[in-house]
Amino acid sequence: MWLKLGDTEIINLDFVSTIKKNQKTPSIEIVYHDLNNIKSLPFANAEDRDKAFKAIMENLSRMRLFFE
């Protein structure tokens, strides 16, 4: 499955291990299976990061329900 990130990027979820909020900075981290490759998505503030994280989780939940 693929996940769209904004208007310019998508990621292949088959290679992703974890998607999490970074508590030290306003960013979301995408950790790949090899655990050495981490993509950081920076945001202006924690509120924007939390809003984006919630949207990602809602989209993943909808995709999961669709495929069940």
C-alpha cells in the first residue's frame, strides 16, 4: 500500500516499520524496516504536527477497513 504525504510525495508502506510523533521536535518520523533509514517530516509547531499525524492515522484506519 502507498501513503500520500502532501501534494508531492508518497511512501510505500510495505517498507515502513513505524510512523510516530517525535516528542522533542514538532515532526513526524517514518522509520523503515532496516531501522537505519528514518524520514523526518518537520512542522512549524506541535499543533500542526498533531493535526497531520491524526489525518495520517485516520487515513490508515480507513484503508485497513477497506481491505478487510
